[in-house]
Amino acid sequence: MADNMQVDSPAPNTTEIDEGLYSRQLYVLGKEAMLKMQNASVLIVGLKGLGVEIAKNVALAGVKSLALYDPEPVSLQDLSSQFFLEESSVGTPRADATAPKLAELNAYVPVSVLSDLSEETLSQFKCIVTTNISLEEQVRINNFTHEKQIGYINADIRGLFGSLFVDFGESFTVIDQTGEEPLTGIVSDIEPDGTVTMLDDNRHGLEDGDYVKFAEIEGMPKLNDGNPHKVEVLGPYAFKIKIDESFGTYVKNGLYTQVKVPKEVHFEPLLKQLAEPEYVISDFAKFDRPPQLHLGFQALHAFQTRHNGALPRPKNEEDAAEILQYTKEISTQNPKVLGEAEIDEKLIKELSFQARGDVPGVMAFYGGLIAQEVLKNCSSKYGPVKQWLYFDSLESLPDTKEFPRTEETTKPLGSRYDGQIAVFGRAFQEKIANLKVFLVGSGAIGCEMLKNWAMMGLGSGPEGKIVITDNDSIEKSNLNRQFLFRPKDVGKNKSDVAAVAVQKMNPDLKGKIESMLDKVGSETENIFNDEFWNGLDLVTNALDNVDARTYVDRKCVFYKKPLLESGTLGTKGNTQVIVPNLTESYSSSHDPPEKSIPLCTLRSFPNKIDHTIAWAKSLFQGYFNESPESVNLYLSQPNYVEQTLKQNPDIKGTLENISNLLNNRPYSFEDCIKWARLEFEKKFNHDIKQLLYNFPKDATTSNGAPFWSGPKRAPEPLVFDINNEDHFNFVYAGAILLAFIYGLTATPFTSLDDYKKVLDQITIEPFTPKSGVTIAANDNEAEEEANKLAGSIDDDEIRKIAGSLPEPSTLAGYRLNPVEFEKDDDSNQHIKFITACSNCRALNYGIETVDAHKTKFIAGKIIPAIATTTALVTGLVCLELYKVVAGKDDIEQYKNGFINLALPFIGFSEPIKSATGKYNNKEFDQIWDRFELKGDITLQELLDHFKEKEGLEISMLSYGVSLLYASFFPAKKVKDRLTMNLTKLIKEVSKKEIPDHVNYLIFEVCCDDEEGEDVEVPYICVKP
């Protein structure tokens, strides 16, 4: 174009953040980094597959503006990986064809097209990314950016190979290298030499060179000044800091908090790094490859210079020989690159063979990785790549016997799949096109997966099919990372919109995608039945919860279908490949359970904001959900008190709540305000005074130690102050929520004075300590108290409370409105109440308060998410998909991936082989094997079969929870059952019909082997 073109130019607000859109990303980057990013402009040069992958992720993240440069015309092969292009785009400049589609992704990010790359133009940007340009042009641009302290990134993808170079200038400041929450802990002792030990053998988690600050140290006031101290780690439970006599002598108490200290990172320009490269290893099993590929990629540039920009032809030996010669020459000129190592000629020739290839999985991997580097440069958050990162996935190549790769089979056909054919050959492309796959979930990972599949042509053949299911609808916050969706799609079904979007990307998929709205689970087995599962080639999970994942995993194990699994958590991600009769399944391993907060800590002795937030959410649930539900049950269920008495030992508390809600009903919004104010007094003043009455500040334990020490912080009662935001918000939000459950019209007053008038009319009764109140000082006491309560129900007191309740008949039709916690609607006051409640309790205990954003994250158990990690993870999944399709049976060829883009760290491990078992010298796979029988045989026939064919004596046989046969059954019972067909036996014992959609009967057995020993054996699968 003659002039720079602006495609979409809203005025982004660089001082505020749209939390509705960026909610999940905010929990990854934080507000400070987000605001810095919103003030940074980015340029992407080169818009083939990789360039647009990077641009997509950067636009979703929300930079100030995005500029594009690529005047080259669109070719048909560009459609191999450029998902924003259509066949009608062929011949149009790539940037012009791409810009309008990119502009749709984020209304806050204006997208423009540049007409030149002059130094004046380059100087406008915070970060510049180049792809698919000559080495000479890279050096020219980088020389300018390095001098001007502008971030520069270059990347090239050649088939299954990739190269990345990063230069953020002579000196770049990283504010937070990891993005992890600062580590905190409680001090047990500080010795005169500076040795700090932890309380109760808690690990400190620090590393040498970290910094910490201290607070609440008694006896060493200088340590409480907030200054950071450098740490020398002595072990998992102790570290050392530098102090002298002037700091005093440690007496007791104290907290430490890790301090994130900015770090200066120094980069060298491209020209110097070509001769003396510094690598980040992407696969430690291939630690010797980066130097080889460093020379090989330079050889490709030399080839292009000689051949007018053309790359070597697929599987062409002559071109490969020329590449190899250039590699040797460059190695001679730069002897430090390889050192004593020899050139890997086979590897370099493979790089030449694939140079014209476009593999969507590699594009997605690098697209996510590089976009995160852009965000690091714009936000100064997280450690950048220093300075080269090479990657390959040669294991993804299929066996050449079944899928021949020759110059003939890899030559271009003039199709949109030529980029993939150049790497894998025509036969393998046909195999991919005719796959039948099932994608469970079409959220963030699902959208990325479908995009990659569309570029691959997966399921596009005459026998191919893609089935996607998702019972969720699109929300505004999804738009930040689920890039198939647009603002106009909010409220629509995810699977339907995603299916339409990818069919537009690749028209070959029209009629090949079926979108469903059904949740995959036991309740939909009539839909996802035997015929459905048996008709699949592979399954891919794109789920966000463990229960659904394990269910799909069980189905894949039963039907022996490969499963591709992945997940993300902020900048972290993982992938797992599950292959029948080869690897363990997803359910074979489990994450450790979440560490729960001790009950006594939650009730009386919090020391972290997490504790006060958990307490506040519990209070919210009790006030506005559980108690109103109890009222509704009392009003609707006959004999509610008698029935509940049998099930709930704490019925006294439940009945007291019901009595309060029915006998002290508010009739106006003013009444609701009064209730909230009195609850404030009870929770944050009287209850705290009662605690201090039971355990005065000078209290000691049985061995004479101070009671209020270590994790126990002595609290202070709060005095209500309407001008304190947290005090007021407790009353404000609490009143609105109470009005809601009673169906009152809550019209909040418009001024503080209006509230003050109501509050001034309230009589606050002075605190009177109760002598009979027991407060558990630890979890053992809490458990004893609960057991005592369960065994000492005072019938008279229960009857008295029950007698105070109004008869349900007098309130016919009356019901309360229980509140269902919803974290994403700020107008409902849920998060405002929990934030205020948590902060008031934090003020009681001298804990630093947090804002609503942090409270929502913890109370709502929000999973942080960002588009960059999602893109990278799905790229790795697709590279494993090629291996599954190729039918590889060597477990060493597969890779489970573990990444953390913040560090950055990329690691791979070989999947764990499925375990084997043995009986009567017969070996079996404990996960994938089973005994398979056909026909509705009798129980006797089943027992005889195993005795004669397997040498096993069945001692017990069960179907689900029904025990059908046991050797210890009475003889008559056994005799009656032996002649029954299995289907009849199941109906007889379970008293239930076998559902029509069930075609297989699954039996668990206990057996004795030929030696009479109890042995573990597979389950039995019978097809009647």
C-alpha cells in the first residue's frame, strides 16, 4: 500500500483495565504489568503462519496498538498455516488481507498496515517481531533496535524445525522474574549469626540470592524497617542473612516475606550472537542440537541469497547437499559454535528436506512462546529467552515404509495442504484427512485445537469427521483467549460458534463437523454410546475440570482409543499422550490434594489473607445461602425437625438460624441495614472480645510458653467507622443481600449521610463475656468439641427452639430466596461483601488487606489463563497427534510436555509405560487388558470358562455395587444362581433393568490361581 493504513482505531484507555474482558489474564500478569502493556506498541513483520499466530496472541493480550508489515502477495500454500486467509485472498498483500481479521479480535487494540520499515517507522515501537525475512535485513533492523533499546525478536519455522532469537537491548529490567506469589512464613528463631529457622518445620521455599523482609520481630526492631535482606539458603527449613550486634537479640514472633527485586538482563546484538550464541534448551534429550541448527538455519539463509529467496525443494538431495556445504563453511568461519563436535549431516539434510514445510503444531508452539516474549518486553514481567531457542519434533515423522517420503510424494500439488505434504508426504496427509476425532470442550484449548486441525485438514477427507461437544455458552471474559469467538457471539453456544468459525477457515470441513451441547458423563451414555466410541480414531480433551477428564479417560481405556490431554494454569502448561496398550492412562496418577486450612485457624487464629477470605466466604454461604435454604426446607417438608435431628447433630445451630430468619424478619431496607450493623458488631467486636476473654494477651500454654506466639496472632476488636471503606461495605453489601433473600426492594441510599441516620438509631449493647463458651485452641480440641456436641444434644433446648418457630401452615407459600454465589457479576454485591468481610477480619488480626480483585481470585477459585500458554500447549498436542496417527509403538517416541513461559522453561518426559500383572505365568496389562466373552452365558458357564481356559477359580463376582456370586454364599443361593443367564442374574440381584444403550456387561472378579493364591486379574467384559 502507498500509505500506512489504519484498520480499527478506537481510543484505548491506558489508565484503566477492562476487567470483564481481561479477568483471567489479570491474574496472570497483574495490574501493573497490564497497564504497562497497554501503553506499548508492537510491530509484526511477516504474516505467514507464524507471524499471524504471534499477532493473534499479542492482540488478544491487549497491547496499545499492533502494526503489520508484509507486502508479499498471498499464495495458496499460505493457507497451510495462515488461518485468517481465504482462497479469495490469493494475490492480495498478506498484511492487507490479515489486518481486518486481526482487528476483530480486540476492540482495544487498533491494527494498522505499514508501507515501509525505515528507521523513523521502527522507532515508534516498543517491540518488533520479524519472521520470514533475510538474515541481512534481520541484522539491519536489530542494529537499530539494539542501539535504541527497542525489543527485537526474530523467528523462522521450517517444517518440524524452529528458530527463535531475542534481544531486548543492552540493559533490560525484569521487575518480576517468575510471577509467583511472594513466599511468606513464620519465624521460629533468629540466631546472632543471622540464621533464621522456620516454625514447625515448614519449608521456606527460598533460593540463594533471594531477598526477604521481616515484620513483627520482637527484640530486633531494625529487622522490621522493611528493608530487604539477601538470603543464603542453609537447608529447606533455615536460611541466613547478614546482621550484626546492632540488630539486637531475638525474643519471639516474626514474619518473613519474599521481596521481588528487579533484575537487569543484558543482551547482545544478533551479529555477535551469530558467532557466539547463548541458548535456552527446549528439550534436554536433544541438548546437542541447538549448535547444529544454529548453523543449519544460517545455511538456509545463504541458500536463499543464492537462489533469489527460494528455499530448498522437499526431499531434494541436490539442494540438501548444497545446504550441507554452506553449513560446513559457516562452521569453519565460526569455530566456537560447534567446538569439538562434528556436523550432524543427517540432521542438516532433514532441515533442508523440510524447509518449505508449514506445520500448524510448530507454528502454534512458537506463536505462543514468542507472543509471551513480546508481552515480557512490553510489561517487564517474567524472565526472557536468552537469546536463542531452537526446537524440533522429528519424532512426529511417520515411518517411511508405510508413508513414503520421496521427492515425488512431497512435491506441491497446488493445494492448501502443500506445506504439510512437504514434510509428511501425500499418503500421511490423506490419513489425517480421513480421521474421525472427538473434541471434548470448545473453550480456550478447544478453539486453538480446532484452528490447528482446520489448517491440518484433519477430518476433511471423504471418511473424516470431527465431533465437538460443549454445554457452555460464551461469556465476555472468554473473548480474551478463546479466539474463535467475537463480541457478537456472547450468549451463544461455544461448540456451535466454534464449528462455524473453523469451517470458514477451511471450507473443506463443511459438513464434516458436528457440534453438540451434551456434557460427556454417565447421564449421557445413551448419546455417547458404544457405536459412537467405537467409531472414533482418537479423542482430545479440552476440559477444565478433573472429574470430566477422568470420565473421558475411563471411556478411552474401555474402548481402547488414544487420548490427547492438556491443561494450563497461567504461564504453566502440560500435555499428556495416552496410547492404548502402551502408556499409563490419565487416571493412573493424581495431583496431591489441596492443602486445607486447619479448622481452628479458620475459626479463631488466622494469620494469612487466604484464611480470612475462606472464613468470609463461609460466612457469606451461611448468611445468604444455607440458612435461607434451611428455612425453605422447614416450610416445605413435613416433620422437618424430626427428620433433621436424625441426620444432623448440629441441629441446634440450624434451628436457631431458622428461628432468627423467620422471627426477626426485616420489613424495610432500613431493617436490613440495622441487621448488617449488628452482625458487624458481633463478628468483629464481641466475638473477638470473647476470644481475648478466653485467651488473654498474656495467656500461656500448659508448658509456660506465650499462647499468642508463632502462628497465633492476638487480635484487636474493631470499632465501627462509617468512613472506613471495609466497615461500610460490610453493612452496605450485607443489607442488599439480606433484602434480596427476603424479596424486599433494595434501593441503596445515595449518600453516606442517609446511612448514618439509620445507623445512629441503632442501640449497640455493650459486650458481656460468656463464661461457659469453649474455644478450641487447636484442631484436636476442635474435633473433641464436635464429638462432644454430637453426643450431647439437649432435647429440652431443642424443643424450646423448635417451639419458637412459626407453624409452616401459617406461612403457606412463603419462601426465601437463597443466594447462589456468582463471582463474575459485580452488581450482585457478592464479592464486595466477601472482600469487606475478609478485610475486616484481617484488620482484627493485623493482616494486610487486599482488594476485590485478589479476593475474587481466591474466593472464586479462579484459574488464571492467558492465550499464549494455550496456543503453545495445543501446538505440542498436535505434534503428538501426528505420532498417534502414524501408529508409533515405541514409547520413547512420545513426549509429555511441561512448560512455564514465565521462566522460561520447556521440558519433556517419556510417558510412563502401563503397568503389567501376572497370573499362572500369563502376563497382562493392568490398564488396557480385560477378559472378553460373547453371549448371554450362565453364571456356571462363566465359572467353568475361567477354570478351564485361564486356570482361575472365581471366588467373587460383582456387577457395579451388586455382588452376584461369592464362594461363601449358602449352597442353595449359589445353586439358584448358577443356571441363570448373566443378564437375568443382574436384574434379579440389582432389582434394576439393564439400560437399552448398554451393550457390554462389566464384571469385577476376585480369583485364586492354580496354586490357590489370591491374584489380581483384569475385569471381565461380556457382550450378551
